Amino acid sequence: MNKQVYEINSEEQLEKIIKTNKGVLIVDFSSPICPPCLMLEPILEQLVEEGLCSVAKINVFEQQELAAKNEVNSTPTILLIKDSEVKHKVIGYQPIEEWKKIIDKM
């Protein structure tokens, strides 16, 4: 299955992707005006291109209830999910090498 980037517009859409995703899924709670979020975006895209994960992007301004439900208090907040279960939560920017290490451990 090809890894891809999803733009999440509802809780139902996110739940479906979590249930059907094979491998690692990164759920990216971010903001279009957050500098660390903007720095992280090409890193996440590269991880997808390398086939290491899929990414579900959530704009916290547009999905405030979903962000609150997932206890997102700052951006970027990243949930790393495998087998429909949150395995890691990372807050803030990390370089690509750190993401690869986290994914490898999953």
C-alpha cells in the first residue's frame, strides 16, 4: 500500500484512516501560522516519499474540537500511531533523523 498524506476534515475521517492504515501513521496537529509547523511540513512529506509512514494533517484552527479531544495544547503536536494505537506523542519540531529513529523503534 502506498504511503500518503491526508487532509483531515472530520473526526470520522480520522478514525477511518487510523483503522485502515497499514504501518505507521503520523497525525500532525498544526497551524498554518506556526513557524515550527511550517518547518516540519517538508520533513513529513519526505518521510512519506521514502515510504516510512503516512501522514494525517489536521489544522487546529479548523478542527478545534478534534484538537481538544486529543489534548493538543501547542503546535505542532504529533501522534504516532501503529495498529490503531497511539505509540508516541511528540510536541514541537524535530529534525528528520529523530523522526526516522522514532519510526524505526515502532
